[in-house]
Amino acid sequence: MKKMKKIYTLLLFLFFHNYFCQSQPPEGDDGSKVEVIKMAYITHELNLTPQEAQNFWPVYNNYVNEIKQARNQYPNDEVAFEKKVVGIKERYQGNFKKVLGNNSQRVNKVYTTDKQFNNALNNELKNRQQKKQNFQQPQQKQIQPQQPHKNENKPANNNNNNNIKRGSGNAKKPHPPF
């Protein structure tokens, strides 16, 4: 069964290879790489057959485009944006059911898988930005100030045994300065 999934995934990539080659943006743009990875991830998570994938991706791409349009329409109003997204999801639920065999669990998995991928992508981008910032900032060695010795605040005697406790018989050696 795993071998069949691998074959289906390979066929899917071969099928969409022409689509991605023609629609790739100029080199240096990682957007197309992300789209390919997202496509593979969703295909794997939904266990799409080649026939389902052929019908699924145009519907999914339209869904994503409408979400992007909603974001552009409400860039500063998160509540209005979320309301719009809920409406889009409700509208596309029927379209996804047609493609995925009227299976509500798989339709819901479309939405959860999309969200999981986007969260993972955002976390990866944050980690890369943080690593980039850490790399760009010079590494400064942090020097911890030394804690004063217990007896340093006492007035110094003229003899060399300043740090020796007197009277108890227990002599302490002075700590080294490092």
C-alpha cells in the first residue's frame, strides 16, 4: 500500500510538473518551492488519488485566491477578514465534497491540513529570521561581574591575611580573582 502511495505521489508530481515549470516565477523566488512543498504535503495528508488531485487542485487554488483577496480587502480589520473566511470555507465545503467523494471528514481535513502547513511555514520563517539576526549580530562574550567576597567590605589590615577569619580557628584562603 505504501508503494502505491509513492507511485501515486510520483505520478501526481509528473502530472503537475509542466504546470509548475510554466508558472515558475524568476529564480531566487522561494514562493514556487513553497507551493510545491505545500502541494506534496496536502496530497500526502489527504491521500489524494491522481484523479482526485486533478480535480482537487483547481478548486483548492481558487479557494486560496479568494482567501488572499479577503486579506487584501480587510488588511486592518481582523474580525471582518475572519467572517469573510468563514463564508468562503462554507461555500467551498460543497466543492470539496464533490471532489473528495462527499466525505465531510476529508473536507474538514482540507482546512486543518492547510492551517497546519501555514503554521509550520510561519514557524520556519520565524526561526530562519531569528537565525539570520543572530548571525548578523556580532557575538559578544558576556562577562559576568564577580560577586564580592564576604570579607571585602571590611577595612583592610596591613597584614597579608585579610581574608582569614579570626577567632574561630577556621581559616579560609582568599579566592582567586577570576
